Amino acid sequence: MSGTTLAGSTGTATERRSSSILRPASLFIYATLGLGAIVALAPFAWMLLTSVKDYGDVISMRLWPWPPFGNSSPEWSNYAQAIEYIGVDLETGWPLFFRQFINTALVTAIVVFGVTATSVMAAYAFAMLNFPGKSVVFLLVLASLMIPDDLTLIPRAVMMYRNYLNWFNSYLALTVPFLASAFGIFLIRQFFKQVPLDLFEAARIDGAGHIRYMIQVLIPLARPAILTVALFHFIWTWNEFKWAQLVTAQPNMRLISVGMQSFLQAEGGPQTQLAMAVATMVVAPIVVLYFFTQQYFTEGITTTGIKG
């Protein structure tokens, strides 16, 4: 009994010493993570605060112009003014903001659906099918990830003009070049490779072909990876600026990210508070979508291995 008590007390003392040794390291980790969170959230906080400031408070760079540090009141009317400031769609008579917002939502929906479908089918082919040159083709897909987007931006934009595809200022130019993704193919393919082949053999015994096996077995299992690809491309397409600016000319065909330029090119000076009001409305759908999909997003990133 005394030996047991001594061993227990010794173990407790060892645990206390270990916890005391790890405590500074844990504090450092938490402090680093907290600092990183503050740095990441600071621009969003500045955006929200600026969106309800008046022009004087913005140009004087007052961080908190409201009570108890100031006498100003929140300018909630900035949101309505921002919508009016962008202009009116001459075709429908609606505020141009709504037309550009609809354009952004439509283009994003088409790209997300298209890139998800092509990524799933290509990933299945690379993971489950055997065809000549499979390894070479997959290496070429991976190699395309190394090419900077800015390097191919101008050649792709030239192809949209009349002498080539004649897609300039159309939804085709905004969507078709982004309906395939090397990143999406790679991520989903890696997830498919983790599924045991026994499931495929069992499905074949039950009479299922490749299409049925992919739809009924692999896609449900790979839902975290597929939603991760969809979420990434939703964010990238929703925030697209350079490409949308190059291939569109008419305001009613542009995306909301391009329409925000009007606040920075105003004759009376940049209307930063109105731009931040629009930015808040544009960021809101991304934040809402992330809160609904964050569980699948985390699972898709952490469970996708690097099996060849």
C-alpha cells in the first residue's frame, strides 16, 4: 500500500512538473494565435467601423468618432447612399448595384457548379480508371498549378475579343475559362484514393458501373473535399476583379468588385465610407456561407491525405 501511495504521489508530482514546464509554451502558443486572430480580424473591424462614419471622420482618420470619445452618430444611411451612388441600370431602371450583385451571384453559381462537376469527374478518372498516359496527364495538371495566373491573364483576355472567340462583355467570358480547376481535381482525387478498393469491388458485384459507383458511393464519402473545393471557388469568383475588369466594358455586365471602383475615382475625392458600406454587403454572403460550411471545410482540409 505504501509503495502504491508513493508511486501515485510520485506520478502526481511528475505531472505537476510537466504541466508547469509546458505552461509557458502553451501561453506562447495562445498568445501567438491570439495575435494572429487580431491581425486577421483588424481589417474587417476597420471596414465595419468606416462603413458607418461620415466623410469628415474618415478624412480625419478618427478610429472611434462616437460617444464616449466623440460627438458623431453612426451614419447608417451610408448603405443606401452607396447603392444610389453606383448609378442606375439603363435597361431595367434598377440601381446598378443590384444588377452587378446579380451578375456576381450568377457568375459565381455557374463557376462553382461547373468546377465542382468537372473536378469530380476528372478526379474519378485519375483515381479509378486506367488509360494510356494517365500519369503524364496528371503531372501536367499538377504542373499547371505552378503557373501564375497573371502570366496567362493577357493571353486569355485577348482570346475573348472579336478576332478569336468574340466573348467579350458576355457571361461566357466571365465563366467558361474557370469551369475547370487543377486544384479541385487534385484535392478530390486525393480523397478518392483513400477510399478502399473493396467498396468498388462490392459495387461491381452488385452490378454498379463507374457512374453509379461515383454518384452513390464516392461523392457522399468525399463530401467534405467537394464542399471545400466549392467554398474556395465561391470565394475566388465572388472576389474576382482583374479578369472581370478586362473582359467587360458595360457597367450592367460588370461584377460588384469592379463597380466598387466608382467610389475611389469620385470627382470630390475617394468616398471611402461608401466603398466600405458596399464592401460590407459584398463580404456578408461569404461570411454566412463559411459559418454553414466550416465543419466540412476543416474536415476536407485535415482528412485529405497525400496518397499517390
